Amino acid sequence: MAAEEATPERTLARARLLSVLEQSLRLLHPFMPYITEELWLRLPGVNESLLHPAYAGASATIMLTAFPKRALKTSTRVPSGDASRNRSHLARA
């Protein structure tokens, strides 16, 4: 199998990589505006559909995109067994 062959796994991996890169550029934009704008404009699939709805009809720019949303809610709670173990360790310290 050649590295250039389009397989479902390769397509999925490429899509995931582009999604992570695109959202990372959005998050970095306030700190590195010029470089993130240039990189974002060169990503495949970047167009006006990524803009926040309030800016419909504007030309594509990273400054007008919606802020990335959290995909999954994750719990920050520690399971009760681990929490009690952690507390007892802290009490001894």
C-alpha cells in the first residue's frame, strides 16, 4: 500500500488533524495575529461558512470566526476512592 493511497483511515486522520490545527490557530490568534491569519487562510476548506453568524457575507478571516466550542463535557471530579487516598496522603504530609 502506497502512502498516497486514500483510505478511510487516512481520510479520517487528515480531517481530524486539519480540525485540530484550525481550532488551534483560532485559539492562538489573539497572541499571534499575523502568522495565525496567514496560516489559517492557507488551510484547505477555509471559507465564509466558518464565520460567526453575525458576520454573514463578510470575506473569510480568522478574526470573524466563532470561538471553538468544547466538544465533550469532561468531569473534573476524582473518583471517591482516589479522593480519599489523596486526602489521607495530604494529611500525613
